[in-house]
Amino acid sequence: MSTRCRARGAGALAVALCLSTACASARPAARGPQDAPPATEVSFAEGTAVDVSRLDLELAGKNDEELFAIAQAAFAAGDYRRAAAAFGRVADLHPASSRRAAALFDAGLSHERLAEWRDALRRFEQFDAGYAGPDADEAAFHAAAALWRLAELASARAALERLAARGDLSDANRIRAFTELGVVQIDLADLDAAEQSLRRAVSLWTDARDRERLDPYHPAQAHYYLGEVARRRFRAVALDPSREADSALEAALERKSEFLLAAQGYYLRAIRVGDPDWAVASGYRIGELYDELHAQMTAAPLPPGLPDEEAKVYREELARKVRVLLVKAITVYEQTLQAARQGGVDNRFVEEAQRAVERMKRSLVEADALPGDAGAAAPAPAAPPHPAAPASPRG
């Protein structure tokens, strides 16, 4: 499950692979957490000692407007520690301030930037409990994301189910709710429920896209995670020639191939929706499917009873037959890297695709060095649709 940061380059998956986060009013690019200021010891007459940070001393005595201005400037500068402290003081010490709602929300965002998920959750829950309207809906999504980050998946699921069940959400937020719910359900290994939620998100997007212009992020994410459901089912099918009769092995390979093609179809649809991060993540996953099938077939145990010489011939013949999977994987990985360069995407899938293509090219060289010149006997297949040029979502 991925957190969406529109600065991009957080993983697509983050890909993914992430629940969405909004940005504070200044919307700066995220930077690393700032170190907390060193503490100063303050002693009292009765002999007690309290650690007070220099930041506490700096913020002491400021009114709500001064604190809010300090917090906004700190957030814009990427000093999320100072921002969280100043926004928090507005929220806690000035409950009647007109700035309190914004301070609560932006305190949550500041804690997100610091990966302080428990504190972020507390601030977003406070906002959701005290205020109404679209901003409260946004706070509820952030609270669910924090629960996911804290690995409190059952609570995250319940929060997203409440959002998904509401009929008063915008089309975009209903798509988002069902998509993020599906991601959590995948993490809970409830693949049937996840598939249902994600299909619901796609259906809502299909119905709404003719009425309004929607951000492609969550529709692409929904298609991507439908691919992830099929990929998990693909990976669950084992291939073991040492234990299965030929007919059973053939049936297992057929099931595995069906899941591979289903996953590939969803990833291609994610590419066509048009979000660059999810397009790169999906292209990588397509290459990985062929990569994994090649690895599983070449690493599968040998049929029982083969003498050493026959086992060697079996391995060489198998390597020739599955060479096409190597070529397919390399082709898709290279197209994914090209799409990433053209789209300005820089996330973990780009790095993984680069490592994978280098590894698979070495494997291809090894396969082509086998007796019989496998490379000359097996031409490269036609390339799949290019992820660099996704079709219109209406196509």
C-alpha cells in the first residue's frame, strides 16, 4: 500500500504500494526529519529538574498567530520538528483560536513527514472528531494511512470501510476509499475481499469519468493492485516435476499462466490510465512476472529417476524452451526504464528494474552459451505494448 506524495518519486507501489497523503498549505517537497534541538535543564527551588528543549523555550509565550506563522515557515523550510511543535502548541494551548483547525491538520502532516505515525494519528483523529466537511474526510484518510503504517491493519480496514460505505463522499474520494481498502485487504491476505473492493473502485471510476475530470492516481492504483491480487495467486501455484504427474504439472502450469496473463492485463490497464508512477510500477511488475516464471521453471526439481547425463540434457533443453521468458522480461524492463526517463519518475521500481535487466542479460548470455546455440534457434518475441505511451483511459 502506498502513501501518495505528489512530489512523486516516493515509491509508486508507492508505488505501493501507498495510501495518499496531502501536503500542508505551503506544500513543500518532503525533506528528511530534522534533529530535535538539544535539551536544556531547568531546575526549580524544590530540587526537581525538568528537561526543556531550546525549541520549547523559543516557543514559550508566543500567541496563536505568532506560533502559526512560525509553524508555516518551518514547514515550508522542511523543518518538520519545529513545525509539529508550533502547530501543536496552537492546537493544545489555544483551543478558541481561529487557527486551531488548520494547526491540528498541519501538525498531523508534520508528524507524517517525521514518520511519527502515532502522533500523526492522534492529530488527525482530533481533527476528524472536532470538525466536519471535506477537510474532515481528508483527515480520516490520513488517520487510516497512519493506522496502516502502524501495522494496525484491522483498525485501518474498519476506518476505510466506514469511508467506503458513505454515500456523501465525492466520486474521487469514493474511488480512493475502495482502492485503499483493497490495499489493506491484500495486506490482510483477504484476496477475495480485496478484489471486490478494487473492482468497485474501477467501476466507480468508469461511471464517473464521463461526468468529470478525475485525477488518474487512484484509478491507476486500483488497476495496479488488481494486478497484485492476480500476481499473488500466480506465485501461489507451485511447479514441482519431482512430485507431480505430467498431467498435474501441465494443469499447474496452465493455471500459473492464466494468473500471469490476468495480472499482466491489469498492469497494462494501469499503464493506460496515465499516472506515471503507477505506469512505471506496472511495467516493472510485468517484467517481474516473466522473470519469476523463468526462475521457477529453471529452479524446479527434476523429474525423479533421471541419470546424471539425462538430467544435464533435461536442464539444457528446459533452458532453451524458457529463453523466451528471459527475452520478454528484458524487453519489458527496458521499456519501463525508458518510460521512467521520459516521465521523470524516480522510485524504487526504477532501481529494481535496472538491477533486474542487468541480471537477466547475464542469464541470457549464459543460456545462449549452452550447446546447440539456443540464441540462434529462438528469435526474440514481439515487444508488448509500450508503457511509455499509455492510451487514453477512455480507449
